[in-house]
Amino acid sequence: MDSQDLTSMYFTNLLSQDPQLDPTYGGQSGSSPLTLHDSPTQPPNEPIGVRKSVRGANFTPEEDKLLVSAWLNCSLDAVQGTDQKYSQLWEKIFEYFQQFKETTTERTIKSLIHRWSVIQKATNKFCAKLAQVEGLNQSGMTDQDKFDKAKVMYQALEKCSFQFEHCWHLLKDQPKWIWRTTKEDPKRRKTMSPSPTPTRCSGATIDSAFDMEADEVMENEVIELDRPIGRKAEKGKRKAQSKQAEENFQLRKMKYTLLEESRAQEKEFYRMKAEKIEYDKEKEEKKLRLEDERLRLEAEKMVIEREKELAKIRQEDERLRLEAQKVELATKESDQRIMMMDVSGMPELQRLYFQQLQREIMARRSTSQD
């Protein structure tokens, strides 16, 4: 059972509703039956003949609905029942009205009592006319047609239009008005007693309250409304609803706690995930920096090795040059020695050999000069 069920027994939801004409406006309700003495129209201990000349601002429809809601909440309380004085009842209604009103207009208890009496009287008369329309059983008429015809009859009787339709939508499901607008729901039984005073409410008594003709309701006819819920049953019901509401509250509290823990865990998870992403990013950046450093060192190493190789080549070239110079020098010395030799005193064969060498030396030098 939802926590809203706990407040369904009250009439606070009437403040936020905008009631429209319900085709089943004659439906039965399980609220306590009302009597003609539920809302007296005169305040207690008020001096007769004393009337204030100051008149306040007119009641708005929202104030009317708030007043009806306050009266229903305070007068139909099964636990409190009738165990409250008239002044206490209207003090509660006044406190309720002051608590939930949305206007700045100040209302007194007397003004609320007077306004309620006007609403009650007009609503009763309208219900009487609606009951007459229902009693005709005209074929082809919709519920809306009946409702409109009842308003026309009311206007013809009172010389003014019915101005409390917004209140009637809130009161129509209460037993006090239900028996006037339907035939099936109230339980009727005929009595054999000739006594003109029935056990609960006679037709004559009710007709006088509703300003209807005496022939509209059968004499000696007793109208039995549904029996209201008892005080113990209501207390047990409210206790069970309170217990269920407490269980629902604890359940919602547990769900909220679990939800908060889940959100905290999810938040921690995303925090750790973000930290891991940041760590991986830093690790990757460090790896890239190390790789760049390695490549730089490799490049420097290659440059150094290239320079070493070039130095080695230069050294080798220098050595070869020196070797070439040394060979050339030795060759020159040998050629010079051969050219300086005196071959005239040598044997024929030796003389021919050295002369051939001298010619080769001269030819080589001539070629090198060219």
C-alpha cells in the first residue's frame, strides 16, 4: 500500500481537484451519513439582533471549495465522531481554512459559518430539483441533460442561477445528498407504524429541510443510509495504515540508502577509472619520453660512430698517403741510383740490363709529367 493511501481517507485532495460533471454523480459513498444538525447555521451564544455593518469581500470559488474540504475533514472524522462541541468543530474548520488558504483575505469563524449555511441550503435545494428530474425517468436524456434541467428548475424557483456547482461536485458523493439523486443505492423499507415520526429521518422532515413539497416523499417511509464505519474499526484502519505507512517509509529509506550507496560506489568506480586512465596516460607519456631519449642517444651514438669511422678513414688515407710517399721516395732513390750507375765498365749482359732499366725510368717519368 502506497503512502498516498494513508491520506486518501482525508479530503485534502479536494483542494487540488477541478471537479467536472461526473455521469455517475449519484454513486454511493462509504462516508458517514450526515444529519440536518451537522452544520448549524447560527453561531453559539450570539446575541440576537446584533449585526455588524462591515461586509467582507465575496468568497471566491477556491475559498468555497476549501471551506467544503475543511468541513468534510473536521466533521466526518470517524475517530472523533460527534464527541466534539459546536465551537470546537468550527475552530478546527477555521484553523484548517487558515492553514491552506491561498488568498490574503481575512475570514472570521462567523463568516465561515454563514457561508457554509448558504452553500448547504443552495446545494440541498439543487439536489431536490435533481431528484425530481431523476424521478421523471425521461428517455433519451443524458446525465448532462438532467443536470442542466435541474439547474433550469432551480433558477425558476430561486430566481437566480445555481452558483455552487463547484461545491456540489465535492458534496454529491456524501450520503446526505446521495439519497436525493439516486433511487437504487439507498435502502428503503415501508413501515406499518402510523407514527408520522420515522426512526431516522422521515420524508416530511427531509422535505422541510430541502424546501420540497410534502407529496414528493411517501409518508411513513424510512430511508436507511449505509452505516458509517465504527470508531474502533476506523482507529484500527488508521493504525494499520500508519503501520503500513511506517513500513513503506522504512522501505523507501532503505531503498534510498541503497541507492546512495550504489551512487557512492559508482562515483568511486568512476574516480578509480579516471585515476587509472590518468596513470595509463602518464605511463604512456613516460614510455614515449624514454623512447625519444633512446632514439636521441642512438642518433648521437651513430653520429659518434660515423665521426670515428671518418676519422679512421682519414687516418687510413693519411697512412696510405705516407706509404705512397715513402714508396715514391724509395722509387726515386732507386731510380736515381740506377740512373747514376756507370754501365760502361760492366759486362755486356749487365750493361744491357741497366740500360733497359734506365730507359724504363725515363719513359715512366715522361708519362708522369704528361
